[in-house]
Amino acid sequence: MVGAMIKLTVDAELCTGHGRCYTVAPKLLAYDAEGFVTIRGQTIDVPVELEPAARDAEMACPESAISIVEVSDP
Ligand code: F3S
């Protein structure tokens, strides 16, 4: 689908710092000094080449803190 893209969001309440997300997707996600993913509570655009990494991160989080949002251009 032309123009399709995804966003990744991390629920700040659910993330407890397991760290599996940035372990499986190091090109997309990073960690802070306390071991939480740096985008906790935020939503980011996912570059198309990193979509598989984003989906891996979503599946890896044991707290289901990560959600993928499919976005389609009008
Ligand atoms: Fe948090 Fe889940 Fe990653 S708990 S640090 S979003 S694996």
C-alpha cells in the first residue's frame, strides 16, 4: 500500500524496564540510565526498513507495553 506506515508507542504505565524491546530492536530503540526504553510514554514514526524490528519489539515485551499503530495516508 503506497503511503502506508506504522508508528510505535510505549505505554509509560505498562513499561517496567524489562529491556527486551531494545535488545531485539537496537536500531530502533535505546535505553536510558535506569534501563527503561527511552521513548517510554511516547510515540515514534517507524522508518519502513525498521518495521520488522518494530514488530519484533512489540512481540518481545512481556508487559505488552508496546503497540504498533498502522497509519494510512488519505
Ligand atoms: Fe519496557 Fe517492555 Fe521494553 S517493559 S523496556 S517496553 S520490553
